Amino acid sequence: MSGLVRAESLFRARRRQRRMRTARPLLAAAVLTTVVGAAVWAAYASPFLRLTSVTVKGTSRLSPTEVLAAAEVRTGVPLLDVPVGVIRRRVAALPSVARVRVDRDWPHRLVIAVTERTPVAAVGLGGAGGAVLLDPDGVAFATSAAARPDLLDLRIPVPSLGSTSAAGAAALQVWRGLPPAVRREIRWMSADSPDAVTFRLARGANVVWGSPADGKDKLAVLAALLRSPAATYDVSTPSVAVTR
């Protein structure tokens, strides 16, 4: 009789173990579902993770108000739903913006970090006065009401704001390749096209540079030609450079 009882007890114990083995995956799935559901609720339904403020950093020429107007950010939505990429493209479209980062700052803030373009050249507006400002890549991004003696006087076809001037970019490429001693002598640079860069020296002579290509050869030839007075130094084809 005792043997029968032990057998029945062992049978019941094994049946309980089988039920537990079957129940464990179901229990784990239930726990996981609960955790995921809680996370989804926290991300989308919880007021604690909703966008309540937007911070703009890095502006000087632009105002934070101008950046926010371009960004068109809606507050009150789940921070996870904020279209970071779309906002980045909107702000990057501002002419004065060189680069922009948009980051979610949990639990409820968005940060827009702007790097503005730096002016290196000014294109005069003639009778209208003022100038269009260009960055090192030839992008026209702002206007100035007065002359800027701290910037290169660049004489090219006036570009529209937000556009890249091919002639301006070529002239500025030439400018960057010149040694400081030559730069200090330059009074203005001009370019009717990317292949027709010219600059005026303080001594009153013009240098016809041509395209930005062969810059080192042109500079070596120019250094030799400058030893002799002339009104024009043409190094656009350095192998047959001439003076006039």
C-alpha cells in the first residue's frame, strides 16, 4: 500500500513539474508584454515624456525666434514622435546656417544647435549700397548695410541669398591658396566666371590668375614677375606668363 502511495505522490509531483514547465514561457511572455506595454505607454501616453520646451543654441546673426519659426516644432506631442530629421532640414534651409543638430533631450526637451556661416568676402551692391556676404564656400547668406573693411572686397555678379556663386567660390579658392604676404597686398578680387579670377595689388598692378588650377605654379611665376614693375601680370597660363 505504501508503495502505491509513493507512486501516486511521484506521479503528482511530475505532473506539477510539467505544468510549471508549460507555464514558465507563458509567464515570461506575460511579463514581457507588460513591460513593453508600460514602455509604449510611457513613450506615447505619459505626459512626463511629452515635448514641453525647445532650446536654440549657437545663434548670433540669427535670433532664436527666427530658428524656431523655421523649425515649426509642435509642443505637447510625445518626444519620440518629434520629426528630428524634418526639423533639421527646415533649419538647414536658412541661408545663414552652415550646420545644424537636432537632439531629443529626455524627458521633455528638444535642443536645436546651430552653426552659422562665417563671412569672408563682401560683394558690393553698387548704387543700392551695402553688400552681400559670402562664406568660404562662396555661399551668399546675408546682407550688410555698410561696407565691411574686414572682409575681402569681391567683385563678381551679385548672387542671390542662399545660392552658391561659382565665380565667388573660385575666387575664394584662389584667395585661400595665396601666402599672407600676397593677401596683404590685395585690394580687391574679381571673377566674371570661375575661370577668370583677377586681383588688384596695392602697388596698382593687376594680376590675371585665371582658374584656381595650377596654383603653386602660378604663384612661383608671379613671385618672379613681381621683381619687375608692370601694370598687369598675367599668370593664367604659367608656362607662357606675360607682363604688360
